[in-house]
Amino acid sequence: MRVLIVKTSSMGDVLHTLPALTDAQQAIPGIQFDWVVEEGFAQIPSWHSAVDRVIPVAIRRWRKAWFSAPIQSGTHSLSSGGMRIPIRRL
């Protein structure tokens, strides 16, 4: 099973998500994660063995150019990655 995590906020939020990956890895053998994260924190998700792909984004820089070609091509590559079930933490 592949899961896409979109956690682009603060470094603390990114760090505090790592234990949840360990729990998921123990509960669901073979689970793999792709993680969309702010480019400044892109190294952190790769510390976990269950993270297969880190997708750095620059939301802070992109806010003014949300519909530009580079951003649209990035969202297309995410949609073609085989993700099927969105999970949202409230």
C-alpha cells in the first residue's frame, strides 16, 4: 500500500509525524509513504525507512504563481503516482 503524506508546515509538525509512520509500518507490513514537504524540511522525512519518495515543494514562494506551468506539472506528477485514498487529519 502506498500513502501520500502532505505535511508542508513547520519543522515540528514534520518531526512529530514520524512516529505515526512507525506505528503504520508495524500495523501494515509493506506500507510505503511518499511525502510532500516544504523544501526547507525535505531531508527530515527521508530519515524514516518507510518513506519511499520525498517531494519538496515551495508553497511560500508559489503562493503568488499558483497556476503557473511548473506548479501545474508538479500536481500532474502527483496525480499520476497511483494514490487512491486521501487521508486528512483534522
